[in-house]
Amino acid sequence: MTERLDGPQDPPADVAGGPSTGPAETPQRKRRLGPSPAVAIAFLLPAALLLGIWVIYPIVYSVFRSLFDATGTGFVGLGNYTTIFSDAGTLTTIRNNLIWVVVAPIVVTTIGLIFAVLTERIRWATAFKLIVFMPMAVSLMAAGVIFRLVYEESPDKGLANAVLTTVHDTFSSSQGYPEARPRGGDQSPVADQGGAVVTKQPAQAGQPVLVPIVGVKPELLPGDAQPAKAPAAGDGLSGTVWFDFTPGGGGTNNAVDGAEKGLPGMTVEAVRDGQVAATATTAEDGSFSFAGLPAGSYVVRLPASNFEAAYGGLSWLGPTLITPAIIGAFVWVWAGFAMVLIAAGLAAIPRDALEAARIDGATEWQVFRRITVPLLSPVLLVVFVTMIINTLKVFDLVFIIAPASVQPQANVVALEMWRVSFGGGNNQGLGSALAIFLLILVLPFMIMNIRRFRREDT
Amino acid sequence: MSEPIDRPGTPVAQPDAAGSDGEGHVSTATAAAPAGTKAGAPRRGLAGRLVDRLGGGAVQVVMVLLGLFWLVPTLGLLVVSMRTSEVNNAEGWWTIFTKPAELTIGNYANLLGSGFTASFWNTVLITVPTTVLVIGIAAMAAYAFAWMDFRGRDTAFLVVVGLLIVPIQIALIPVASLYGAADMFGSIAGVVLFHVAFGLPFAIFLLRNFFVGIPSSLLEAARMDGASEWKIFASVVFPLGKPAIASLGIFQFLWVWNDMLIALVFADTGNQPMTKYLQSQMRQFGSNVDILSSGAFLSLIIPLVLFFAFQRYFVQGMMAGSVK
């Protein structure tokens, strides 16, 4: 939560919208008749004590502590800092933080800008803004649980993979018989050809094609598979694809026996001169036939796609995708913040400038690119910088979404700091060094805040 | 409710006379106001309407999809929290549309008897005092920064501005050892004080910027009448500052309510808030989905209610904090 709400705390840049920022606070302070300094100190004392003991003293303490080893007794100089940049684990955290800083702020700012512009085009903009802004109120802990559910690996449980597989299966249907292969040997009428299965002899209409397949995993045999039927010699090019294996033994190889099951859902192609002339799909008993195919001889082919595993989506929570997946959750949380700030900036843009450009014949895109975006740049900068600071401090989302086994791959500096000092590492020297490292990372923005504030306020 | 978020440019509410003292002493957020309101009217101009007609259909569809994208994950959590573990392990929550009969409040009922209830009260015990303390302490300091003259005031305030983005990680180890020495480790008071300290920079910054916008004539009149500084603070500045205090209050409340890191380090098991309790259930995510989903949903109900009820202040606080 922390990193989330102190986002808005930073006042990094000036602005919202050009014209109105002008009248900053200025004159008048000199004329105040003030009370005695003692009174001022009394008013400031509670805050000063709290800030001094809980914030400022710890910064100093951490600097010293970071120069000592785990026990706090042995002076190691900059040893802990060397560890940060040499240990494989911490290097991963730095690499991940780098990915975060490069990707997340750009994505959030862009999405915020798109949303802000689009909401001007709909009547239910308020409802939309509330929906997108809502995750800001929710704890990152709860957001983590929400996305842990979304990213569940099984397409039957995780929403992300359910959507992916649905989309995938709409565009390519493969029943999926991984590891199945044609029966080998000279007697077999079919052979493997680069993952696909083809007939050794060209087939013709009236001659049923036999495609014996072996090695089908029993659990992948569809429940609706029917006993295979030896194809009758019909008019068109037809045949049978079946599992040439009789449970319990017996049966003749390369011949359809009574107990053997057809393989439904196989894609079958009739190929002539390297061109696919027709495509068919096998029925529940494994039979197929090509309708309306010109007479002639064809090679019958079962393309390699039949032998790939059914598409199961992506493993979001696996070691490779974990960081992008968590960034996705981060974008979900922060897009509303970006959108609301940018929309406010948008509302402050003088409409006359836009209208004038349109009257001069500028296209909507030109207006957007040449007028809207430049006028918005101060707000975009605020959002961008706030997001950089937040990505540097990201902790909760990584901690909650990444399963324990992938945490080393998803790790970031803020999490590593906690892990090393409290979560089992028990090395507060290294922990202090990591905390100082984090402070140094945000230092430029701190200086930026102070300078900007000075310029505006005095 | 609809109005405020629609016009985020509205001021963080200023004291009535803020503009009229003629001294240009406007608080930061108020600065954006005139432009925001002015722009409202001509927005639906000719060109705008033309664009509405042309791209309207496509934009509507895209926006509906995007809205669903943002809404559906939370909806999923709600449905999962209202189904038994067996059902959740067998099928996706979206099958609820064909099997609405599977909904049950069993998970929530089970939660009531567990450690979750205690952690809910701990969250309240941590959040409420923190919010009150931050508001009180920050308002006093902000008043001093805004309306009192003392040496080093500007420098001190710049320090506060600098502290705005200090990562809390920096204080975990030092404060832990302080608490160890003071025998405060694990206590609610320790968690509260840590939150208060790290809430102060933003609170002082926000309130000071608002307080300087109060017309000086009001304060000077009170001082002429011989009112004590405390009386001026309590009966003039604090009441006039209500809008900014409301913004601060909601922010601070949500921030503390939703915190996990500070609780993780400083609250022991007996004093842990919901976030820490739920985190401890994460390790067996698969078998604890019933507790986690219902607990997470309960933990976000109060923030959501507050958000919808006070979103105007929420947005204003955000604008005042960021749009400087």
C-alpha cells in the first residue's frame, strides 16, 4: 500500500494546465504579525519529534549500519554494496527493477492518456472513470489475490488462460494428439514426414485410405471416440484414421480390428502436386471423406498440427512471464490515477486553440499530436515521474502474486530488502545497504521536488 | 457522486474568500479550477459532436470492453469467494452464469470464527488512531509553516518536501532496533507511530499549501482581538481547512488500511491487521482460496464504500498532492 498512496504525495512537477498555474503563492507573508518563535516551536514539536525519530534518524542509522556485517559488529566498509552488485540474486532484482522502470511508467502513462481522450467521447464517462479508478482504493494485497486468480495456469480456473485458449481455439482447431505417430515398418501404408503423416502411395477415389496411428495417450483419447469402421469403397476419396492398437493384445497391425477406436477430430488434407486440394476432419469413428474432389491421385496428409498438444494458454506465474504478469496487475491498479490526472489536464486546455486548428483544416490526429499532447506534457511528466517512483518501490504486488517458487525470478529491490533483513535472510547489514540503494534511486526525484518547490514558492 | 470525478479540475475547495483577498494567495489545487470549469461548456462543440457521430460506435464498443477488463477481475474475486473450495477447484468462476445455485456465503461464515475477525479489528485499531493523529499533528505543523514566522522555517519546510518520497524501507531496520530497545516491538502502538511519522510529510505539505490560501485578514483580525494562537488554530484555521482535511483523512485512512509492509515487520501475530493475516495464508494459495478470496473481499469493502462516498475528496487530495 505504501508505494501506492505515496504516489500522489509527490509533487514532482508543476502544473496541470498551463494558463492557470501562474498566480503562485507570493507576497504577503512578510506582513504577517507573528507570534513568538516559542509558540511556533510548540506547534511544530510533535511533528518534528516523529519525523526526527522515525524518519531522519533512521536514514543516518542506515548509512552506518550498511557498513557493518550481518551481526552488526564487524566493519565491512562498502562490502555490502559490493555484494549488491556481485551477487546473482540481487543482480536479478536490479535487472527486474530496470524492466519495471522502463516498461511500467510508459504503459501506465500511455493508457492513462488514451483513456482520458476516449472518455471525452462517451456519455457514460463518469461510470467508466469510476470503474478504472476503483482499484486505487483497494489494497495491493487484495489486488494481488485478484490477479493470482486471474493468472491461474489451468484454463478451467484462470481467466487469462481461459480467454487465450478460447480465442486460440476459435482460430485453429486442433484436437491435439501429442506423441501419437504413424505405425512404422514396411507394411505400414503411412509414414512420418516432418511431423506430418502422409500416405506412402498416392490414393485415389474408390480406394479407402488406411491411416494407422499408434502412441496415443489413453487419457487424450476423446470420450466420444467410436470403434473404427473399415471404410467402404465409396465414390469419393475416403478413409479411416484410427488407433491401431487392440487393448489387451491381439489384432492385426495396419488393419482395422473390431475393438480399435477411431481418432476423431483429426484434420486430413488431400494433397496434389504440393497443393492442398481439400481438407476434411475425421468423424467419431475416425472416418473421413473428401466431397467434390476432382478425380485423380492424391497424397493424403495429416498435418503436424494434429500432433501438437492442445493449447493451454501461457504460464503467467512461471519464471519467464512473472514480471510482465505482475506489471499487468500494476497497470490495472494505476491506470485510473493516470487517467484522472490527465483528464484534468485535458479539461484545462483552452478549447479555442483546438477549435482554431480544426477550422484551419487540421485532422483530429494532427490536433492531438501537435496541440493536445504538447499542452499536456507537464501533466504527463507528473504522471510519469510518479510512476517511476512507484515502480522503484514496488513490493506488495510482487510479494503476493509471485508464488514462492518463482519469487527469486520476480524479485525486486524493495522485496529483497525485506527478505534479507526480516524474511529469513537475517542480514541487516545487507538490508541497510539495499535500503540506502533504494533511497539513492529516488534521490534525484527528491531533489527535483525541492528545486521545483523552491522556484515556485519563493 | 457523478459530478466531482467528472471535473477533477475543481479546487480542493478553498475557504470562501480565498480569491477575494486580492493577493493571489491561492492554494495549489485551486489554481486549476477556473480553467476546468470554463472548459466545460464549449466542449460539446460542433467538431466534438461530429467526431462523436463518426467514431462513436467503435469507441463505445472499445470502452465497454475496457470497462469490463477493469471490472471483471474484481467480480471474479467476489464469485470465487462465494463458492465452495470443491467447486472452485473444479471449474472457473464464470460457470456461475449457468449454475447460480452454487453461490453460498459459507466461506464468509467460516471466516467469522477464524483469526480473520481479530485481524479485522486490529486493522481498525491501527487505522483510526493513525488517521486522527496524522490530521491533528500535521494541521498544527502546517499552521506554523503557513502563518508563523520563525527562523529556518523555509528550510525546514523544504526538508518536509524532500521527505515526501523517502522509501519506508529505510526506516524498517533502525526502527525495529529502537522498538526492540523500548520493548515496543510487535505492538499496535509501534505500528501506529510508524504510520503517523511516514504520513506526516504528505499531510503537512497538503495542509500547509491549503492553509496559506486562507485570507490573512481573518487571522489578523483574530490576532488583533488578542486570540491565542491555539484559539486561532482551533476555531479559525482548522474549521476553514475542512475540505483539505477531508481529502487528507481519506487518503491517510486508505493508506494505512491497505498497508502490508509495515504490518509485516512491526505487528506480531496477536496484533496483525488483515493484510498480514491474509498474507500468512498465501503460502498454500490453492487450498486456502476460500479464506483468501472472502478475506480479501471483506478487506476491500470498507475502502470501496469510502471511495464511492468521498471520491470527490479522494480525487482532490490526489490532485493537490501531484499537480503542483
